[in-house]
Amino acid sequence: MSREFRRLADEHGGRIYTLALYLLGRREDAEDVTQEVLVRLWRYRDRIDPARTRAWVAQVTRNLVIDVSRQKRMRAAVFADGADMEETVAASVDASPDRAVMNGELRTALEAAIARLDEPYRSILVMREIQDYSYQEIASVTSMPLGTVKVYLHRARRRVRDVLRTGAHDGAD
């Protein structure tokens, strides 16, 4: 394996995997998507503007996630299944066992709330809040106007808050 490929994989692999896992909910599918995105990144590396690499990676990841979901004809089931997400979110480690339990419960509830979001709300929320993409990068990845991204992010945050408060999700705005 070339040093350049390893550098690209080290730089982008974690971000690709995390996004794919949050969107698909299954570790195996996320690994497959990660591998395919890295192969495409390597193949097209000379054609990608270095300033846009991060957005390109997110867009290709998101597109492949959609393809995987369609191929399985279980998009709703795949997006709703969050069983493997817990493995990717680092727990906040605290000296207090009670605090660790509370952090774990909060993390689990948050992951479940995110998993219940419909697309594109989930993608936008994960890219912004977990992966720290800029609003403009998200707009580029999703091919949405900047204002729409901001509105969808606001709605996604509100839905997650509502789910955490009430434990219910109705899917409506």
C-alpha cells in the first residue's frame, strides 16, 4: 500500500466510517461504504480540488449510503436500526461510576433519537454536530441551498430535543 493512500485513509477513513455508520446503523455496511469511498478517493485524487476534499468525501459517502439502502430495499429498516452505533461514539469517561452510567444512558438516548430522524435531517445533523462540517460544506454535499440546510438543521435539533424530552417522535415539523 502506498504511503499516499495510507495518508488519505488515515485522514478521511474515520470521518467516512462515522457518517456511514450513523446513516446506516450497521457496522458491516459502514465498513463496506468506507472501503468503497477510499477506493474512489484514491482513484479520483488528482481530479479533486484539495480545498473540497472533505465535502467530496461526505457527498460520495452519503450517495453510497443511499445506494446501499436502495439495494437492500429496506431503507426505512436500515436507517431505523441503530444497534451498532454505540460502538462508534466515545463514552465520556469520568471517575464516578454513576456519572459514567448517566453518560452512557444519555449517549444511548441521543443515538436512538438521531437514528429516528428521517433523511436529510439525519445526514445534516451528523455532519454538523458530530463531524463539524461547515454549513457551506453541508450545502455542497447535499446540493441544498444554505438557508435550507440551516432550517433542516434547526428542525433536526428540535426533533432530537423533543424525542429526548418525551421519548416520542411523530416525524412532523
